[in-house]
Amino acid sequence: MEPIKAIENHPDKCKECYSCIRSCPVKSIKLNGNCVEVLDEACVYCGECIIACSQGALTYKDDTQKVYSLVNKKKKAIAILSPEYLAAFHPFGSTEITAGLIRLGFDAIEGTILGEELVAAEYMKILSQDEDFPIIRSTCPVVTNLVEKYFPDLIPCLVPVVSPMVAQGRLCKALYEGAYTVYVTSCVAQKAEAMDGPIMDAIDTVITFSELKKMFEENEIDLKLLSEARMEPVERVLRADSLPGGLPRQFMAKTSTINRKLRITRSTWETQTLAEALSKNEVRAHFVDALSCKGCIDGPAMRNGLADGRSLYLLKNQIQRSYRKERKKIGWPSSSEIFPNLPKIELRRTFANKAISTASPTKEELKGLLVEADIFTLEDELNCGVCGYGTCDENASAIHRGMTNWSACFPHQKKLMAQVKEKAEKISMIDAITELLNHYGFTRTLEKEIKRAQRYSSELSIIVFDVDRFKLINDTYGHVRGDEVLKLVAKILCDNLREADISARQGGDEFAIILPQIRKTEAFAVAEKLRHKTEEFKFIFGQKRIPITLSLGVAAFSRETNDPLLLFDMADQAMYQAKKGGRNRTCIAKDI
């Protein structure tokens, strides 16, 4: 069976912030290149990723085009509204919404209270049996998805009763023979629920309140202009035996919330934690009232913009006030009066094991994955959760499954960025031809060495030199040969200087050397050594030896010459003095 797709990916909008992964309770989101992808076979459709994504890279599936096609067909199309529509479209009520839906092409508008009453009655039949095993509420599709995919051992505990949406859909199919049914809700998971094999006969498609608003706008339907329309109310039955969501009022009234046999969860995270405890027999319960949020009034489509900053309490009050206002317009019958005249529909269902097999890495594989992120010891594990996983081990296990990679690990990426920055900084300081420091690198290094010499009152000298008549070499033998001369001069420096000495090519044929802890006379000896080594070196071009000589200038750091530019200028002037004196010689700068 093909995976049900209820959440759409928009790769072009993904900014790789990983908010969706952090918000996903079951980690069903995969890093796919430079974007994320929801794996439908692993998703429970809680919608938390949609709320977390500020860029719109993840959205619920847009089914408005399917609705348009249904209302334009010859068969009747019935819109079924979940009770939260009164809050989603506030201040507009049943009259305006019904009139708007009729203008869209729907033939009839129904509510869900009757479906909730039918479900509540069926629940009472099961709950009155007082079974030993825990009974888990099954009206929330997120919870049933969670059990089927991640806790299949708890499937026998799920109440084998359909949700109010399915009950109302089947009832409408029976009352309006051959009609299409469209459910309007705040719950993303109900899009997937409607396509679930055992119950897909009830609802033809599901849209959110946001999609319905979009359809009103596309068709220029202004609800303000429909307030005078004379329409039948959406709900035409008095809620008597059910609570919102289909739970039996009678059972819940008798059950104390502090009773250990009753467990209540109001988020997917809480439900997941409780399911783990139940699977391990760490906790006992008779009835588990589990929802993925605080009711459909808190559904993802409501939280994703429809609530407009209104609190959950205000939303509930708005629904209750609208419900009481409409009830006064007409004397609604109770569900017990209506039940005998209703067609019989199937209220039971089955659940299937949809567990996904995931291979865990061995200890050695896990260790190898952690090493890739420079995590060698427990102290290296930050467990910061930025990647979306609770610990570094969990993240590494997810990498092993192909769900993510180390690009989502912020500390690791920060470390890599520091390395790249350091490497780029080094490259920016290196001369491409000689692989010595360039002018920028030399200047920065000289500043540091002067500060060090000042701090420790140590000696420091520099040598500045260039290759005599280098322009003639370039003009005679070409720039390629000229570059070879520069490389060979750099090699002479590397072969005849200490490791502590720092060589640089300033540009053209001019070089400079920093000699830490070397006084002026010693620096002169070093310069002379380099001059002799260069003069003796056999530069062979076309089987002909070309004489290469250097003109060098030496200057030493002192209190008066503690400015890098001044020190370099002194050595540079001494070098020009050597050139004027006939080249192939070393001159020492005069003290200031």
C-alpha cells in the first residue's frame, strides 16, 4: 500500500534551520540534500513541523482543487464542519459559513455532534465491560498513528471504534445516498485518516479551515454580506451524551482525574512517553485519554495562523457562546430521540501493525560515526539538541539510518567553519609562487613579533632584499623562468634559515626575513650567508648558468624603531644603499 501523503515539502523554501526536526516527536523528517523531507510511512501527522517551519517549506496538502472537482460533479456534495469552525471563522457564525459553502457549490452542510454522540454511545458499550488491559482512546488519528507505527504491541488496547469524523461521514453517506463528503477541520492528521484503508469509505476529502478561507477568497465570497441569509443551523441535535471529541460524558463524569486508572495526555510527546511506559509495564491504567494536542480547538491549522493570538480559553468560549446562541433559535431534539430513526452504520474498526523496521548501529559503528564529528569521549558530547535529536548518540544513530548527517550538528559545523576560516586566513597570507608569506602575511607577523620582543625585551632583526637585475632576467628568459628564479631563491632561504625565522615575498623580486632573538650583527652574518649561497647556486637556463645575486639591507628592533613600518623602511633603505653601492652586497641600517 502506498504511503499516505498529507504533508507537502517545498524544497525551494527550506533554509536548513532544522526547527521541524526538533519539533517532530517521532523524528520522521529526513535531511535530503539541502532541504528536509517528511517520510510519510513514519509520520504521525501531528502537524508540529508545519507550525515550527516559519518559511513555509512544510505545509499540509492542499486539497482545494479536489473539492472544486467534487462540487462540480452531478452527485451531491456534503460539507461536514468540525465544531471548531465557530472559532476559526469568528465573528461569523453558522449562518454566514453555511451560506458561503452553498455558494461554493455544496448541497448540504452538516456538523459533527451527531457523529460524536454515536461514538460516545459505542464507547460506553466497551468501557462498561471493565477489561483488565488498558483501553486507549482512538478518536485522535495522531494517537492511533503513533500506536500503529511505533507501539504495535498496544494495538489491542486501542478502542476499536471510529472517530466522530468517520461516523458522521458514514452517516451522511447513508442519509444522502451517493453523495460526496468533504470534512472541514483544524487537524492535519484527519487528511491522512480519511485515506486510511479500513475507513476510507466515509470521507472523500478533508480540507482545513485555512483552505476553506482560501476558497472563499478565490470565489470573492464575503461572509460579511451573508449575515442576513436564512440558513438552517449546522448542528440540529442537542449534545447530550458526548463530550467534544466523542468521549462519553457519563463515563468521564464518574472518573476522577486523580484516579491511577485514568491517564490523560494532551500532546504527542506526552502520549509517546506514556506509551513507552505502558509497553514496558512501568505504569498501569484502565483508560488512557490520549490526544496529540489540547483538543481539535488546539489543532495545527488553528495554531498556524487561524487563532490570531486568541487564547485557547477564548476560542473555547467563542464556540460555546455560538453554540448556545444557535440552540436558542430552534428547539433541538436530543440524540436519543433521533437515534431510532437513523440508518445503521458501522461504528467499529480495526487497526493494523504499520511498524517500521529500523536497524540500530553496533557499538563500533556508533563510535565510528561519532569520530566523524570529532567526538572521541563522553566529554566531547554536548547533547545540545540543535540537530533535532536529544543526544549525540541519537543523532549518530539517525545518521546510520540515513535520516540526517553531521551538517545538522551546529557545534561540529562551527568547528569546521573555524578550520575553514583558519585555512582561508593562512591562504590569504601565502604567496602563490614561492609558498612563503606574502606582503599581508609578513606585515601581520612582523607586528606580532615586535609586540613579543617588547613584552620579553628580546632582540629582533629583519632583512629585506631583492634579486639584482631581475627585470633583465624576465625580459631575456620570460616570466616563467623568472618565477623559477623566485622559487629557487625561496628554497635557498628555507634551506639556510632556522625554523623560528620567517621568510616572505613582498612582491615582485623583493623578499623579507624576520629573525626573532637575533641582534643586528648576527643578522648581518645571516644576510651574508644567504648572499653567498645564492651567488654560488647554479641557476641553469638552456644549459647556460646565469649568475644570480642579491642586494640586502638589515635593520634591528629598538625602542626607537618599534613601529613595524619604520623598521621595514629602515631595512628597505639599507637595501637600496647596497644596490647603489654596486649590488651583491649587504648594508646595515643606521641607528636612529
